[in-house]
Amino acid sequence: MFIPESRFSLWADFIERSFLDGEFKELIAKGIINGATSNPAIFKNAILTSPAYKEQLSTLTGLTPKEKYEALAVFDI
């Protein structure tokens, strides 16, 4: 949502794969939010608490933690 007279817009301050799969796109399409912000701490929380990342993590054997993070982040962001 952007309110021109106030120069105000809403952004989601988290990211999680299950949110990106449906609800996020719907909120953008309806003009309720403009996008999402993310940072390593927010993304780490999503990776550690959401089951949506387990399958992809299981395919990333042999990679360093940084490489795993980058693979997951590139996929979502």
C-alpha cells in the first residue's frame, strides 16, 4: 500500500518460503504491501523454524554453511 500524500508504504519485514508461495503475491497484487525486506538474521530464523527449507537443505550436502545460505537465499529472493 502506498499513500502518496503521506509518502508511506507497507513492506513485510520477514521472509519465509510458505509465505512467498501464495499470500505474498496476493498481498502485492491487491496493493496491500509493496514488497518484503530481509536480512541474514530474518532469513536464518525462517530457515531454522520453517519445514519448507528441509528438503532443499538435504540436497546441499558437501557445501559450506555460507554456500548453503546463499543457495537458499538466491532461491527465495
